[in-house]
Amino acid sequence: MDITLRELADSDLPLFWEQLTDPELPQMAAVARKYHYDRGHFDQHWAKMRSDPSVILRTVLADGAVAGHAAVFGPRSEREVTYVVGPAHWGQGSPPRRSPN
């Protein structure tokens, strides 16, 4: 499986919503926010994240298909990384790749 990251596109958001509303996701993530349950909050959250130049957002692709998203945010000295992989891609793993010399 080839895993890559790319810039977020508007067309990714409906799939992210679908992934976040899967009933198993909050248990897997051990966290739930208002935007996991309410489309209005979801849209507000993503608008805020996308308008913040300090937040790095990427779409995660698995063999070219949208598998989820990743973000880096927070103060420079305390940056956090978060990601969501949709249930359709759970348990499939990704073999390690050797970096070219």
C-alpha cells in the first residue's frame, strides 16, 4: 500500500464528514468533539482550521484514494499532530519503505 499526503481539497470535506460520523470512530480515537456529530460545527471547525496559517492540513491517500486527514497545530514549542483514517482503511497496514540512499 502506498501512503502519501497532499494538500487538502474542498472535495475532501464530504468524505471527512462521512469518516467522522462513523459510530466506531470516537471509540477508536478515545475523543469526541461537537464537530463529530453536527455538520454545522464540522463546517465551522474546518473553516477555522483552513483559515489559520499556523495549521498544516494534509489529506492522507492510500493507493491514491482518500483515506483520511492529518494536521499539525499549536504553539511552536508544543506542536501537536493529529490524524484520522477512515474505517474503510482500518487494519490494512502499510509496509515500511526504505528511504533511498
